[in-house]
Amino acid sequence: MIELQKRLGYVFNNPRLLDRALTHKSFANELKNAIDHNEKLEFLGDAVLDLVIGEFLFEKYPLDTEGGLSKKRASIVNELVLSEVGLELGLNRLLHLGKGEAQTGGAQKPRLLASSLEAIVGALYLDGGFEIARTFIRKEFSSVIENVCGQEDFERDYKTRLQELVQKSLKETPRYEVLAEEGPPHDREFLVCVKVQDEIWAQGRGRSKKNAEQVAAKSALDMKYKEIV
């Protein structure tokens, strides 16, 4: 916990809050004397993240439309990105999980890592106030924003649009898998599928994995959300 607090840049007045942020409900449910788990902190942290990331993007991209800013935020505040930040913080080594969850690799599951990161943000907010939480988020996510938002024209980014709609309607994150690589090394073509809830929604081909993923995402949008997009 000491090392984590160093990384967070904050020493908790109430260390139990941090411990609670790292406690999954599977662990709490196994104990005879029920203890608090991190779901309510996750709820709070999600709201704080949305606000601070939104503020950050508002400052950084003053010429963006509301739609453009929303797409950027959706590309950052999502399960995959949050889980990557959680891994960088070493949360996979600190989570309190029930035996069943631990045995099935729960410490590496993006959903659990993302939830625990949001819970930590909630704990920072409760223990130290908004500025403490804001400082942590801006520090940890500044490079994420540069990497994610600097790469795409978000008005044309089908992956981001699909992710935004799937998260809103199904509370899931689309996943991409390479099904085949065809042709010689100098003229390679990739076949990629996009999955939602383990169901293949669409496939796409491209000269790079990235292009194939965009094609698959566009096909999924055309089939599943045609009236919206």
C-alpha cells in the first residue's frame, strides 16, 4: 500500500478507504463478517473521471465540437484504457479477490482492473477532496490523452463511434481479433472480426490490422446502428 500511495502522490488519512477500493465483492462475500467492497466507490470515481477528463479535453481541444469532445472522452474513459492504467499502477498485485475469482485470473481481467481504478479515484475524492483526485487523474491520463487523441480524426474513426454506442447501449467494450493473415510479407492483408459479448458482429479486411479493424467497425455500425449513424 505504501508503494501505491507513492504512485498516487497522496497518503490517505483513512487507509481503509484505499483498502476498500481494492476489495472486490467476491472477496467481501466470502467473509462471514461482511465488509464493504468497491462498487459504490467505483460509481463515484466514474463520475469524477468523466468530469476531470472532460475538463482536460475542453481545455486541450478548444476548437472541437461537443460531439468531438464526447468521442474523445469515450475513447479514454472505457474499460480497456482504464485497465491499462490500472496495470501500470500494479493494481493486479493488490486486488482483494474471492478464491473463485482469483483462480479464474480475475486480477488480470480488464473489467476488474478498470473498476478498481475508478474506485481508487472515488477514494481519493472522499479522502482528499476534488483537487487531490483531479491532480492524480491529470497526471496519469495526460500521456493517454496524447496517445489516443493525437492519432485519429474522430469524425471518421469508426472504432471510436462503435465503442461509444456499444458502451451506451450494452455497457460493453467491442473487442477485435485477427482471424487470418494472407499474402506475402510485402503485400499482407489482414482479416479481422469485431466481437461484442463474445458474438461476432462483423468482419473487415485491410492492409494493416488498424485498417481492417476500422472496416470491421464500420460494417458493425452499418448493421447494428444504421438508424443512429
